[in-house]
Amino acid sequence: MATKEFHLTEAQAAATRQGFNFCPMCGTPMETRHVFGQNRRVCPNSECHFVQFLDPKLTTAVFAEKEGKVLLVKRTMNPGKGSWCFPGGFMEMNESPQASAIRECKEETGFDVEITGLVDVFYYQDYRGSGVAIMYRGKIVGGHATHNPVEVETVGLFGPDELPEPIVFESNLQTLAAWQAGKL
């Protein structure tokens, strides 16, 4: 049986981030009020006053190298379907950012990596909401090229002058430009 792709428009995705209808603390219907500098969902119950903060998602990625080449994956899903990027994804509960980057790389590429440093921290906003992407630097220390076909079409190692196109995500473009310029 074929699976159907799930897509939301930007407006539909924004609607999913509007917040609670009822207070999770006391069950009172929530209201939208301007508090702490923004419109937020607030419980009007004078004994509760719960405020909902819609926090950004946290993603991690790893700029992993082996013998002067960088590891990239070709995506099978949006955002960026058909484009290349560093292996990475959303951080799970009870997982450190470093462990998230290591896990995502293994899941998407089959390679084991050792985190050797922090490249940068990036902010992004897309149809899913806002997020923070932590880009680590790493080196491949084991494993072999495989891929998770749900997320990745193929895996490759590329030198600075042989990068595939298109590359997706501003964080990836900035990191690759710094690498090509000898700043990483």
C-alpha cells in the first residue's frame, strides 16, 4: 500500500501552533492576551494565570569529515526534498544535543561520528514553526554508508570543489561556505 505524503500550508501549520483551548492546569477556557511582549494564550482564572509559551523546536546536525571530505545526505522528504544537507534532525526528550547529532548521523547515514566541536547555533523559521539548529563538527570514526530510505535517498562524501546541488537550509549553506573558505 502506498503511503500518502502529508503537507500543511504555512497558514495550516501556523494554526497548529496557536496554543491550548483549555488550561492544562485548571481546565478554564484559555484567552489570547498581550503578555511578556507578545500575544500568548493565558488562563483567565484569577487563581491560576497559566501562560503558554510556544517554544522553538531544537534540531542538531553534524558537519562530519573523513579524509578531507564532508558527509551529506540527499533528502526524501520536505522541507528540501531532493536537496542535499548535513545529517541531522530533531532532538528527543532526555537526549543531549551531542547525543542527538550522533544518533541522527547514524540513523541517516550508517556512520558513527565523534563530535569534535561546535560550528555554530542557527535560528530558522519555516512552515513548521521556529527552531534552533545546533551545528556540530565531527569526524567519522566507524560504520559504513547506508541510509534510512524514509528520510534519505542517498549518502555521499564530497570535497570542497565537488559539492552536489542543490544544498538546502541556510545553516548548511553558511557552514559549507566557511569550510570552502578555509574558516572551518
